[in-house]
Amino acid sequence: MPANLPAEARAKWIKVMEAKTPEEKIRALEEFLAAVPKHKGTANLRLWATRRLAELREEIEERRRKKIGRGISFFVEKEGAAQAVIVGPPNTGKSLLLKTLTGARTRIADYPMSTRFPVPGMLQYKDIYFQLVDTPPIMSNGGPWNNRVIGLVRNADAVIIVLDITRDPVKDYLELRRLFEESGILLYKPRGRVVIEKERLGKTGIRVTLMGRLLDGTIDDVRKLLEEYRIYSAHVKIYGEVSLDDVEQAIFESRVYKPSIIVINKADINLARAREAAYRLHEITPSTPIIIGSAKLGKGFEDLGKILFKLLDLIRVYTKQPNGPVTDKPLVLPRGSTVYDVARLIHKSFVKNFRYAKIWGPSAKYPGERTGLEHVLEDGDIVEIHIKG
């Protein structure tokens, strides 16, 4: 156990996973916290659970205000290939950046904190769209929107961190990273990570896709571990080098990795200072893409879509019916996805009645190769699924 949890705490966590409403989740989390022993090994888990309780209570209050007509929801339903939340300190140019990239109607002002609610917009990249979401500013001293913005980040696929060259970009970045880490959100890629996608209970069982290495166990050990938490239907994706403790940590979701892009804005004011800041930030976080640009001039962001696509490790898969044309609109999937994932997205009956698939594209050994459900796909593949009957 990563936190040496007793059986009682495990049982309480199962109730947290089974909770449906925010109210049920709060009650279950409170019971879980009461059952978690207080020692060094549980400190991060307890901190995460406490912050999650605060987020849920704010969510309930937000719904109450909206119900009586006194508020606008902070929740933004995902659209497009992926959702990237734009965050940063006050008056860094987040709203202008969103308007420049997507044409969305945002409130732009010279004074700080003019944005009070999230505003979405769509960024086109090739034949897909990314949803970008402008947010209220994050305050290092605990601003009024911090928890809600962190909630948006937790739900998003990626983060775009906007820094202002007229401030201290390095200091602001380190402060933002600290605030996110305290809430269990990592902006840097860990040595290894585990993604557990829970599925509806059925005949699929627990599937494990290894895109790395399991250091101290087998795939059967992973299945047994999940079943101890009454998880009987899920897709477990393992990236890099991980241990069974990492797999168990992913069950709690107490630490999640969010791919990020750093935008150094207002480079038109002082390009040399922007480049110096980019150099220093690269030393701190070498794997994080850094863009130098000016939202005011609309320059420097031409490759943002391409960077997002690569950062999120996505692929585009096109489908076709037997003897039919290839679809214009691709399915956008995480790298490592298989024919099974495509079949399930088309219709759940396609998995049950699956016979074989024919593949054209980078993952095929030859055009029209016949494969099974576990065939791993690549960007640009065309998939034709044949079913029984």
C-alpha cells in the first residue's frame, strides 16, 4: 500500500467511488478521511481528500446559486478533440489570447480580474478542433476563484499557462506549480504514470496496455489489485516505469499529471527579456513546451495546435464501412488505442459481434491488413470493421 491503508479505509474508499452526487461524495469522503490513519505516509492523500472536499462544497454552493438565478456555472462541458484550460496570474492577457486564437467573445480590460467566469472557444488544427477555456486569475494568496479554476484544470486534458513578461515569469510559474501540486496536480511528467479508465460493468473485464514497464509485478497482479477495490471493468494504461504502488495510487487519483504549455505573453514589449525567461523556465522544466508571443499582435502562436496534438499524444483514426467511403471527420484517440476502442466508440454491439478489422495506414503491415481487437493503431489509420450477421 502506498499509504499503508487499513481494510476499513479501503472499504470506505469503495463507497467514495460508488457515490453519484456531490452530496454523497462529500459524506463518503468524510468517512474515508476518518478511517485514514494520520502519519507521514498518508499526508498527501489526506491533503488531497481535504481539498477535494472543498471543491465539492463549492460545487454544491455554485449549483444552489445557479438554481436561484444568482450565478453562472463554472463547469464547461468538453467539446472537440480535447480541452485545454488557460490559466495564469491577473492581467497576463489570457482573455486576449483566447480571442486571438478562437474569436471567442471575451471580456478584455486593462485592470486585473476582469474575467470572472470561464469562457470557451474552439481552436482549429488540421481537421480537428481543440477547446480552449479562459479562466479567472489564480491568486498566490488564495483568490476567490482558485479552487474552482483548479477544479477546471483537474477535469481538463491540458493546461496553457500564460505568463506576463512585465512581471516575473519564473516566479509566477513556480508559484502556480506549487499551488497545483498542493491540490494533487502535476505539471511535469513523472517517471511513470498510470491511467485507469473505468468502464461500465460488463464482459470486458480489466484490460492492461503496457507502454512502459511494470517493475514489481505482473498484469495479473494489476487485475487482482483493482478487484480488491471492486473495479472489475477498466482499461489500465501504463506509461514509463511504474510499480504496483503507482497503480494503486492511480485508483485514488490523488495525484494527476496534466500536460502543460507555457506561453510567455507580451513579448512585443521586451523580446530579449522574454527569451531570457524562456531559457530559465526551460532549465526548470525541460520537457514543457514554451511559446514566446504577443496576444496583442497575434504573433507567435501559429504552432499551438500542433504542439497540443503532440503534447496530448493523440492520434486521428478514420473509419469506413465495407465498400464505403472513408469518413471526413476522424475519431481522436489517445496513442496506444486499439481496434477495440474504435469498435466500442462506433457501437457497443461492434465489440460483441466483432469478426475482424481491415487496416490501411501507418500501423498496417500492408494495405487492408486483417487484425483483431487488440491491434494498436497509429495516426492516420483507416479502420474498416466487419461484424457477424
